[in-house]
Amino acid sequence: MILKEELVKILGASAVVDKPNILEKRASDNSLAEPGRFACIVKARKTEDVQKVVQLANRAGFPVVPSSSGIHFNGNAVPKMGGVVLDLSRMNKIIHLDEVNKAARIEAGVTWERFQTALEERGYRSLMPLLPHAERSVVTDWLEREPPTVHVTEYAEPLLSMEVVWGNGERMVTGSASHVRFGQPDCFADGVNPNGPGAISFHKLLQGSQGTLGVVTWAIVKIEDIPTLTKCLFMPFDKLENAIEPLYKMLRRRIGTECFLVNRVNLAAIVTEEWPAQFNEMKRAQAPWTIVMVLSALKRRPEEKIAYEERAIFDIRDAFSPGMKVLDTLPGAPAIEKRLPVMLRKPWPRERKYWRHAYKGGCLPITFLCTMEKAPSFYGPVLDTAGRCGYPVEDLGVYLQPLENGRACHLEFTFYYAPDDPSERERMVDIYGKVVGRLLDLGAYFNRPYGPIAGMVYRRNGDYAAILKRVKKLIDPNCVLNPGNLCF
């Protein structure tokens, strides 16, 4: 194979894998995407390796699909037009922890398990999405706009700046780190403000681009001190709309650290320890909707801070929401109030089946952004559309994650299904298209359009798609990076 020979020349034989059984495993993921076909997997160890592969792709005209996680869920790392998979999992160094500025520079292959373990040894933790898979890349999750469960991040996201190899093979660093000379022994994060002067806006361009514009090799991300004291509270509600106003009141007072709203299906999936026997019992024991709020304090007068925030929650309950309950624990889940804050600051344990897959083996999440008061107006139509398609709506999971102190929210409808059943997969394809179409008609904003959603979104936004294609032409003129995704 001529392509393999060329790749071996520039990276060495150990970096190029083309065994059929390994390629078959990498040809699909945990989504409904059709399996892809590609020539080989190329394992990079440094940025220069990435550059060499992308430059060769431009000369030889083959696609490159970046991949840095041990597991994928959305089909965006499945090769759709052949070529090679550029595997960044060997680029897994935690390069530097900046304890003064509370930031870490990490390579793209660093997983949540590796990162959190290293941080805990130094007394720190990372902002995290809701219980991520242990093998997921930290950088990939932030590039894919996963929402952090910590809602008080204001407009500053966990991802601060990064290094990227564009589709034309050029290398670039965003933020103030872009002014540091390449090859200098000092860390790029040391002595610079990642959000300071420099090409800072470019990292926004890369978020949600699914590897179609550039290959991120390292990033600077936020870290925080581990709280010295926490308290977990649960607020059950019979209806989604009844939970929204109390949630707004708490967020506007900046109460709590981790905070989210889930329905009984997702809550049971998170707290169930013995599958499958305990799950249905746990689901029946929970209220239809529950706000999970973790109060946290650092070293300075932690007891007083926790007491103040708890009193504020009770004031909101008494003044604004008569009948609202505040619980110290959950029915049928002993000591969950102690376990859950710890769980939320770690990835899902590797030894346990991933919580999103434990119920039926697979799940299809449909996610978008909206304001919190509009969430109930989407919930009813989703139930109606899914029910008409034959989906058992009692199995539908719902997750609402407040963003920026409640200015907006990430709303996720999770359809649990059996991925090994062909009829189930076929039904999910039908549900997916119809639910997304209904949501688009209602004004849902899909900030990360995966798979078929991309075509539906960009057909309705032709001018925006045209601008994106012009940008793509500038930085990936030969369209070598992950073709077939978004509108490219």
C-alpha cells in the first residue's frame, strides 16, 4: 500500500496500524452512524507528527480523521470518506500545572481518569461535565462543548487556549501563549494569561467543529481547589415547570457549585449500584423531577458559607415556592448525599458499566441550548413525537444543565435503546429525525449538530453555512480534515 509506505517513512512502522480486526473496532462508535472504511490508524506522539500527517494528506489528497478519546458517542470520529484515523491517544502528557493561575496545560490524549487522578494528588480538581466516561479525552469534551456541572463559570469557559494544526498544515497557538517562542524550555502556560492578547478568538471557531478545521494537540484548561466541605441537597418536583422558578432564584443568588435538574430515569441511572434489579425500584422511588445542588466551601470559614447558602435555599422555599421540599438524601439511596459530591468530581468508574449504557446498552442523546423557562415547552412535544413513533416515553431521560448562572441551559433528551437489536436501531433513526425536526420548528438552538442534525440545521441556515465553507477553504483548502461532517 503506497499510503502506508509514505506514512511509515515519516513516522516509523510502529506508528502505523492496519490490522483488519483493529480497523474494524475503530470503524464505528456508540452512535447510529454507519461504520466507516479507512486505510489505517496513525498514532502521533507530538505536534510535529500531526503536522507531517496533515501535510502529507494535502500533497497526496487523502482524508484525515482526528481522534483522541478511547470512546466516542456522536459519530464525529467515524471516517465517512476513507483516509486515515489520526490517533492522538499517545499524546497524553500533563505538561504543566500552574497553581498560581489555576490552569493546566495538557495534551489532547489526556483522559478524565488520568487528569483527575493527577490533580487530586496535588489537591486540585477540574471542572467536569456530568459523570464523563473515564476514557474520554478532556480536551475533546471541552471542544465538543460539553457543559460543566459547575454553573458559576460566568462567560469564561473551562477551555482557555490551545495549540492547533490547521488543515493546511500550519501550526498556531491561541491567547497570550501565541507570543511565546516555540522551543522555549518554559511552559507556554507559565507567565502568560491564556485569555490575554493574542489570537484568542480562534479557539471559539474550533469548538463544535468536530475536527473539520484543525487538529488540537494541547490545551490550557481551568483547575480548582478541592473543597474542604460539601453538602448535597435534593429538591423534588412533580412537574418540570414547577422547578424552573426556584432554580432561577438559587442561581441568581450564586448558590451552590454543582447544580443540575434531571428526571427520575436519569437520576435512577446515576445512583443505581446493582443492575438491573435495583434500577426499576430506584426509578419508582424518585420524584418525576429533582434538582441536585451541591454546596461547597474552601478553606476560609467553610461551615459559615455552607450554612449561609442553606439558609438562602430555605428562604427561597418559604418565600417563592410554597410546598417546595428540600431533602438531605434520596429515597432508596442510602448515603447518596455523601457519595454524589465525590462522584461528580470524578469520571465514571472504569470498572462499572457506563451509566448512560447500563440501562439498555446504548443511548441516543439529543442536545441543544435554550433558556430555562422554555424547557417545558420542548418537553411536551418531544414526548408526543417520540410516543407517536412507538418509543416508550417512560424510558426517556431528561437532563437540564444551567449555564452561566442560569442565563441559558443545556437541555438533553436521552433515548435509551438496545443497540444490538436492528429493529431498535431502525426505530431510533426514525425517532431521531422526527424529534429533531419538531425541535427545530420550535426554535431549538443546536450548538453542536451531530450526524443527520447537521444537514437539517444547515439547510435552514444557508448563509451561515456559506460563511463556514469560506472559512474552511482558507484553513483547509484541500478539505482533508474529517470531510462529511457539519456542512463540509
